[in-house]
Amino acid sequence: MEDSGRTQGEEWSSGWTLVLASAIGFSFFSVLLSAVGLFMEPLNREFGWDKSVLSAGPAIATGVTALLSPFYGAMIDRFGSRRLALPGIVVTMAGTAMFALADGSRTQWLMMWALFGLILTSIKSTIWTTAVAGVFEKGRGLALGIVVAGTAIAQTVVPPLGNWLIVTTGWRGAFFWLGAGWGGLTLLLCWLFLFDAHDRHARAAAKRGETARARGSVSLPGLTKAQAWRSPALWMVAVSTFIVMLLTIGLGIHLFPILTESGVPRETAAWMMSLGGIAGVVGKLTTGFLLDRFRPNWIGGLTMGVTAVTFFMLDRFIESTAAVIVAVVINGYAAGTKMQICAFLTVGYAGMRNFGSIYGLMSALVALGSGLGPFIAGRIYDTMGGYGPFLWLGVVGCTVGGMLLILLPPYPRWQEVNETEAFS
């Protein structure tokens, strides 16, 4: 953790490149998940797959990441973000392009998603938030906001870009270029700039001529793993995040078909989703600014709870273009802040001592919710003939999720185990 005597300006002066690399890294994690809705129609046309099959793939992948997240979080605590992220980016590039090989076999399709889930674990939110949370303290909210804005970047750029790639290169070419192009930029930035608190501590110690053992020692305050399991506040954060992620990721994956089936042209629907991505960037930065200055549980609760309005408007006012735009903007504003809020509150209630492991468990619940959401939405559509029941489930669930955060107790007062050296 950075020296608590540093100002926000000093934190940003030495850490802005880390934030940039982490934001682009997190955007790559979201690229294929943001594009799934775009591929539903061409894959249905070529292979005859229904929405349950098409939605089951992302559900399987996020389920795999849910199982692996706690173990990967512990690895981050031990090895640091850089040594795990760089090879993870390379295999994710190959994994994204792999879907161009789909041959119409449902078994093959689902197995590819299971393998992709294994690969995707290596670049999920834990690795980027751990890197940034350990370097920033006073500016942590805004820094995390910019990192999770990576998902909004993907949500903004991928719909029109992916639709253009599908139209010009076919769906197979779109899978390849989303992996190779986006992944190549991510790899370059992370190679140059992804250095977390442990890397910086080792580098500073090396400059002072300390031994390798001394370089690796850095003491961070926080809960033990056993204490984290007994923390009511962390459980409230976890349950709230799980509920809201399940519902909003389900909505996000199915938003494109929700719009097109209501009569919105594909091109217009793609740009509407892009508008939501732009609102997402604003939401993440605004939320980060507010988290650093006001009660974070109130900011988090209101931001998560307002998503209920989106579900209500899409159910009741879907025929109104203005209402749909408002709903998409509200959803976009709150969309990526869920992980930002979860990470910020987890640091506040758990500390950095075992943040990778604890946030890894949070991420497991998030991945589980993210996987179930699209599948549940697709299943409701196939069995009930529409998205209406799912949209009303979203109204209730997002309201409950917001209230859980509003009711959180004050932060604990951490005592530093050891004062750490300031980083240059």
C-alpha cells in the first residue's frame, strides 16, 4: 500500500499509467461478453440455435471463473498482478479467436465456452482492482472508477464495431479480430505499465541495494481470511452485488434482442447500446469521485438501486424511443459501477492484507451471478414467450440490492501492522 502521507496528486503522478493499463486490461475481459448479443442472430441463422443455447455459453464461462476466482485471488496475493496478467492476455487473445472455429455442434460450442471461462479467469476484475487498490489510497475511488470504466469502453465500442465486423468480415472474422486487435493493444500497455504495490516495493528496495528477501516484504493492514468469513458487512456487500449482477448482466446480454424484437432496427439498437456505454464511462468516473468524498455505502446503494428504473421502463414504455433511451442511459450509468463499488467497499471492510483472496470470493459470486443472469433471462423468454417476468424480477431485485448497501455499518478503523516505505 502506498504511503498514507501522499496526496492524491502524488498518487496520480506515479500511478496514472497503472490505471490506464488496468482499465484497458479490464476492457479486454469484457469484449466478448459485450458482443454475445450481436452474434445471436447470425449464429441462429446459420446453426438454428435458440436463445437458451446461445446464452448457456457465457453462463458456463462465468461459472468456471466463479469456481476458480478464490484460488486465483490467492495467487495474486502471492505472485502479484503482472506475472499473472501478461500470459493471461495472450491466451485470452487465442481464446477469443477460437470461437471462429464453431462448426454447428452444440457440444463443441459449450466446450469452447468452458475452456474460455478457464482462460478468462486470468484477466478478470480481481487482477486489475488488486493492482490499483494497493497503490492508491486517497484517490482510490476515482482510480477504481477509471479501471472499471474499461467495461464501459467495451460496451461503447464493441456493439458498433462488432456489428461492423460481422457485416464486413462475417461472424468468424469478427471473433478473430476482436481477439487479435483488442488483445494486442492490451498486451502492449500492460507490458509497459502494469506494476502493482509489490512490484514497486521491490523496485524501490532494489534501488536501495536491499536483499531479495527484503524487497519482497510489504505489510498491509486488514482482516484475516477467517475474520472475513465472519464479517456481516462483507456478506451484505456480497449478496447485494450477486443479486444486482445477476439481473443486470442478464439484461445486458439480452438487451440487443429486447430492443430489436420491439421493432428497433439492428443498427439503431447497436448505437443505443453504445450510448449506454458512454453513460457508463460517466457513471464510473462520477461514482469514483463521490466515493472518495461521501459515505460510500449510500453512494453505492443509490447507484445500484436506481437500475430498477431501467427494468421498469423497458417493460412499460418499450414502444417509446425517448423512454428506451432514458432506460439505456440509466442502465449504462450504473452498469460497471457494481464491480467498482464492490471493490471499494471490500477494501474498506476487509483491508488489503488478504484482498486478493477475499475479493476473489466476491468475484466468484459475481461470476456466478453473471453466468446465471443471461441463462435465466433466456430461459424465461423461451418458456414464457417474452422478457416481461424477467424485467419485473429486475425491478424488485435491484431495489433490494441497493437497500443492502445503504444499511451497511461504518468502516472499521485499521491499524497498520508495519509502516511501508513510500514509493517514488
